[in-house]
Amino acid sequence: MIAEAIDMKNRIRVLRAEKNWTQAELAKELDVSRNTMNAIENNRYDPSLSLAFRIAKLFRLKMEDVFQDED
Amino acid sequence: MAKMGVSGMSGGAPKLGRLSLLGIGLAALPVYIAWTLYARSQEMGPDAFRLPLFAVIAWGVTFTFLSWRRLDEGGKEAIKFAFCWGAGPGMMIAAVTVLLVLYYPQPVGESVKRAVEGYAAMRGGALPPETAGFFVGAAMVIGIQQMLFVAVWLVWWARRRLGPR
């Protein structure tokens, strides 16, 4: 049984840089505020499952290629 | 950024959400003033006070509903957190504070009481001191509660703007 909370990290900042997108553009495309996008990028807010799937879909990647267990 | 093209994801909503939230505060005042002027011109008695209040409440509820629907998930999370840790405890702290101010250390309680009576007298006896006291007490509770709500809401966002964890 996994009882402890899992710390997630993500590669959004790197993926976004590869695409040459600004944070504001990415936030707009995902229909979230730039504050929320910034918090997610900095691993200070874990997005909902729905938003996580949308982010992965936007980069045309699998979820596990964007979000990973920090351990 | 049309090149990305994920269906059903159009931008702009969060900005509208913030504008709606702002609208609650800014728009409530003209609504209140307009209703008060209208009600007084009609010599509606106590309704001159009640109708504007109902109008402002209806306005606030409508805008709150619209704002909530337009907020993104980060914004909603911040508000839920602020309600739980700001508004909830804030109400209890405020209620105890008001009771202490009004009934315990008399120099403070007396000055508040005098201010309430002064306000009631200024309104030309339109409000009995008991009623004025009730509204002042309620306003103090709501005010303290709102201040704590905003403080916790700001802390939630500040913690998420500190950079990588």
C-alpha cells in the first residue's frame, strides 16, 4: 500500500522552451491563468487529472513523459 | 497561438473571472445608491433600506456565480483554501473579538457603544440603537472575516510564486 503522498515533478518548462512558447501563450491555450501555469511549472501546484491530460495532449506526449514521480 | 490547436481550449476566461470578481465590489455601490435614491423618491419607508440591500445581495450572488464558473482550477483552489483557513476561523475569531470588545474591557466597549449610538442619532432616529448595534456587530464580524480570507488567499498565491520547489 502506498500511504505517503507522492511528490510530482514535471517537464513543462523544458517542453515549452523546446516549442518556443511563452508561459502566457501556454496558459491561454489551456484556458488557465498565467499564475496557475507558473505554479504548475514550478512544481508548486499539482494540476487536476483533467488538466494534466490536457497538458500532455497539447505537447503530443504521454502523461508519464510530462509528469513524473520525484523519487 | 493557433498553431497548437487543441480543440475546445480557448483563452481569456481567467481574465474575465477576475473582472467579474472586481465587478462585485465596484458595481454593488452604484446599485445600492440607485436603489436607495429610487426607494426614497417613492417614500417607501423601511423598504428604502431593504430594497437596495436585496438588490446588492442579488447582484453579488449573480456575479459570484458567474465568477466561479469562469475561474480556472488554480483560482478555485485558492478560494477554497482561503474559505477553509481564512473565512472559517476568521468568523470564529471575529465573533469572539466582537463580544470581547463590546462586553469585556469597558474603555473599548464603551467607545464602540458610543459610536453606535452616535451613528443611530445621526440617522435621525431611523434606526433604533439596538438595530444599529446589531448591524455594526455584523459588519465587524464580516469585515474581520473578509480580511482574513484575503490574507490567506494572498498567502496561497504567494507560496506558489516562489519559484521551483
